Amino acid sequence: DIVLTQSPATLSLSPGERATLSCRASQSVSRYLAWYQQKPGQAPRLLIYDASNRATGIPARFSGSGSGTDFTLTISSLEPEDFAVYYCQQRSNWQTFGQGTKLEI
Amino acid sequence: QVQLQESGPGLVKPSGTLSLTCAVSGDSISSNNWWSWVRQPPGKGLEWIGKISHSGSTNYIPSLRSRLTISVDKSKNQFSLKLSSVTAADTAVYYCARDSDYGDYFDSWGQGTLVTVSS
């Protein structure tokens, strides 16, 4: 199984700041990695797929990068509604998720 | 816009069978997409557990393969999950989701339903 490790577990920032979230895979997943946002009591929402492609309707402040084993989700300037839990997910070998990063104010 | 809605009992006894249905609207279950189940234990992360195509082909996570069955009902535009011999470890919010057009990512989700395994 491919294990995805996200860091940090919790990230404390303020609105307007830049957020950088990391996801590391236990073996190469090429560019087959996605990022999701989940707010309390809600289903996850797809933000980024294939490492760097924004899903439909996702604001441009969200961007993804990386390939192989190291990936980054960047939120260029945090809005109040961006504070949530973020998960990465790979589809290279089955479909597995990271354990999540909580982005808090 | 595709919408998914889970339904089923919220409480299942240990050793019983967990059964859920996902009704799909705004898209045909017969499309080229696969349809998945993802679960999330309370306060924990996400776990994809299995998926089905419109033709009935299935993929299950190995750890659940002996207990999990996913089926599709094209006449009702819905798909279902049955998980047998449940234990407290199967307590989770269960989401149904659509696999995206660009690969095995999940671009549409149901709102999720909490299933508790308890006597």
C-alpha cells in the first residue's frame, strides 16, 4: 500500500497569509495526486487533481505542485472560509488518503 | 449538477450487516464513471473502501474484500453497499461519491451518513 504522510498536522495562520501544506508518498505516485478540503459536518470537496489542476469552480488562490513522492498545496492568501481540514489522495495504486492537515486561525 | 444521497439504518448490531444505498440524480449511473464508497470514522481520516462501474465491475479494498459487496441498480439509478460481520471498528460516516472524468478522484459526494455499530 502507498502511504501518504501529510505535514504539518496542524497549521495556525491568519487571513491574508500564505499557507503551504505538504504531502509525501511512501513511493512514487507520478502526478496522480489530488487535494480535498473538508469543513466540519460536510463532505470533502475536490480542489486539485493530477497534482496541479484545479477542479471546476476552485478559486485561483489554490494551487498544487509536485511529482513523484513530494507534493505541495499552496493557498496564496487565506480567506476566512479556507480554514478547514485538507487531505491528499493518490490514485497510482488503489486509492488512499493522507491523514489530513488542519488549517486553523 | 450531479447529486448523491445516502440512505440506510444509522445503527447496526455487532456481527450484523451494514446496508446503505446511494441515490444518484443529475447523472446516469450508466455513464462511464465509477461509483465509490468512502468512510470516515468519527474524528479520523478518510478511507476509500470500494467502487463499482455501470456494468457491475467492482474493486474492493483488500482488507474488506471478504465482507464487502457493492451493487448497482440501473433501473433506480442507484448503487448500494453491504458490509457483513460488522464490529465497532466499522462505525463511521459513510459517503458515496462519483469518480471523476479525469481519473480515480472523487468530484461529487453525498452528504454522508453516520452508521454506528453497537448493541
